[in-house]
Amino acid sequence: MFTTLPAQQPFLWALITCLIAAIAEGLASGTRVRAVLAELRMPGLAPPFWVWTLIGVAYYVLFFFLISSLLSTQPTIPLTEIGVALTAILMVLNAGWNWVFFRRKSLRLSFLLFMPYLACALLLALVLHRLGNPFFVWYLLYLFYLLWATWWGCRVWRLNPN
């Protein structure tokens, strides 16, 4: 697959990747994120907007360290390449979810998008574990968040049938 992962400057490549993903997510979400959330009926355990902001920051901090650690791993190990690819897929799916939820306002489809996202996230967890990645435990916390987020997405869809 990749014979020249950018291992020379993994922090720089991780930063560039996260910046591009954050910009894509922002463009996909649009300018009415807070307004769209305010228009919806929310489940009882829905966090306030500022907590969503902290979750987003934590996501990019985690993914920055995941990407930099994967790029610092020997590129001859196929699992490293798979880990980089799965991380990129998750970031693209994340931006896509934001477009579906905030722009299209398709709550059903946004819930259904959790399924491929969860599948990719679980595969990445397996890869990180097999590689002995130092951020595997932190990534497990993200998986627990994803389970809650999937429940949240289902509840928002069910509470807002139109």
C-alpha cells in the first residue's frame, strides 16, 4: 500500500490533517449549528452547546495524537496503513454526518450513518490494539462516547419524527 507514510514530520501531518477535517466539518455543518440544535426536541441527557464544543475539541485532540502516533509507526507494517486509512475514513464520515444532520436535517439518515461509522471505529480500535498504540485506551473512551452518541442520535430522530 503506502510505502512512504510521512513519518519525517508526523506532528505536522497530523496537524494539517486535523485542520483540513475541522474546516470540512465546519463547512458541512454550516453557520446554524446552535439554531438547528435549539429547534429540536432533545432527550433528557442532551448536553448544552458548550459541552458539544468541548467534545469536538477533544475529538480533534485525540485524532491529532492518533494520526501522529500512526505516522510514527513503521510504515512497513500493513496495520499501520490500515489504521491511517480508517482514521481518514472516520474523519470524512464525521464531516458527512454533520452535513446530513445540520444542513439536510435528515435525522433518520444521520442516525443510520452511525452504523458505518461505528463499524470503522471498531475496526480502528482493533488495529490500534494490535499495534500496541499508546493512545488505544484514550480511543476506547471515544468508543464509549460513540455508543452514547448513537443512542442520542436515535432518540433525537424519534423525538422529532418530521
